[in-house]
Amino acid sequence: MDGHGVDRERSSLLTRRLSLLIGALVLAAAGTAHADDDPDVGAGKCQVIKFCVGVGVDDETGGKGTQTGSQGSSGSKTQCKLTKVNPKPPANHPVWNGADPKKSDLYFRACTDGGDGFVVVPQGQPAPQVDPQELAQRAVDSMTLLGPDIASPRGAGKYTVGVPTWMWVNQSATTFGPNTASASAGGITVTATAKVSKIVWQMGDGASVTCNGPGTPYQASEGMAQSPNCGHVYSKSSAGARSGKYPVTATSTWTIDWQGGGAAGQLTEIRQTNVQVAIGELQVVR
């Protein structure tokens, strides 16, 4: 399939998605209509409630999808379509998010990656040609999000079979969060806040440990106790591993919440850090 065929297929997909989502919107908002209302069915009118979305009224706008990978490599291009809501929903409808319907227009945004939502625009101004999600990604790209800043285990540390290994990371805006940035274009400003939601440790011996926080720093007073929230016990030395050390990989998942341009959503970024760790055996002196 050539590029034109792909574009036609995406456009067709958006039209189908809009039809389905609009139908769901009508059913979900049915509670806003009174029992004694009997709206006509015809051009520009909807059954059940007194507003509907006209498909294909406005232009399409493209944007980037969620970025994943060790360096946040770009995913496939997301295509979005903005459609004006006409007639407008009631002033007390939650889609307005506090905006005044008399001074605002409402658009519905449907995207091929499922990033759907409503966009409120000051009345008389053109619909935004920049996808808020694309601006959110620009904000994320400006944050310089990095992999975990591993404090333990360290490459120069000494660790022993059967002795609990405590894992933890140093926290900063670029290695753990929170990290906040904004991006603007076309009269729209989107603000994104990123924070690491989990770190998955591949310990090099086949074990995997998921930690939902930065981990707890070890204190000498803990003795042989295991970490309360992020630890591992090696059962075999690393003597047989390449270079005599286990390759430990810490993979952080950054969860980014963003809002702006009358929309909101969530993005995910993945980052990794590697360290080589030597695990020795306890020597018995006789």
C-alpha cells in the first residue's frame, strides 16, 4: 500500500471511530435530557439529547504518538481529526470544564491511537491546528528524562551470595521526577509533569525485581535484614559470568500526565541504566 493508500485508510478509520464515539457520547449524555423532551430527528438534530457532533466538519491535524524505547524513540505517526460540536451541549455539561458556552466553541478530537477528548476554543477563533498531545510530547522531549541514577548496587561494591542486596536510586528531576515542562504553539499551551512510576531490575542471574519506588538506602544497623521494598538475594556467585560480573539493568517507566488546549492525557517513556556487579561467595576460615 502506498502513502496515499495509508492516508485514506487512516482517514476512514477516524471516520468510523468518530461515528462510534459520537454514538457512545449520545448514550452517555442521555441523562442530561429531560423525560418530557422530544427532540426531532433530522438534519442537525439528535435523538435522546439536544446536541450532536457533525462528522467531517473540520480539518484533520496530525501528531506524534507515545514514545517508548530506551531513548524514547518515536512510535508510528498518529492521525487526529477535530470536529465541531453543533448544536452545543448544555452549559452544565461536564465537557465544558467550567468554560462559558456563550463565549466558547467545542470541538471533539478523535485520534487513531485512542487519544480522544474535547477541545474548548474561544468563540470566533479557529480550531487549533496543533494537536495538544503533540505539544505534550514536545514538552516531554525538553525534559531530558534519563535512566535511573543507581546508588546500589554499585560496580565497585562488594556483594555476597546469600546476603540481601538492597537496591535504591538517587532522586532528581531528570532521573526520577517530578519534572514539569510546557510547550506552546498556535495559541495553545500544554503542561506535562513526569515521574517514575516503577523501576524493573534485571539482576543478571535470571531474576527480575519490580520496585514501585526509589528503594530504601541500606544502613549498617539493618545487619542481614532484607530491603523492605526493593531487594534481591543472589544464590550463585558471578564467577562464571562474563568478566566475572552480573550485568544488572534498571529500567524506569516514566508516567507523564499532561493537560492544556482543552484536553488532557497520559504518555509513557522508558529509560534504562546498566551496571556490572560482582557477587562473591562467603569464605569460611578454618
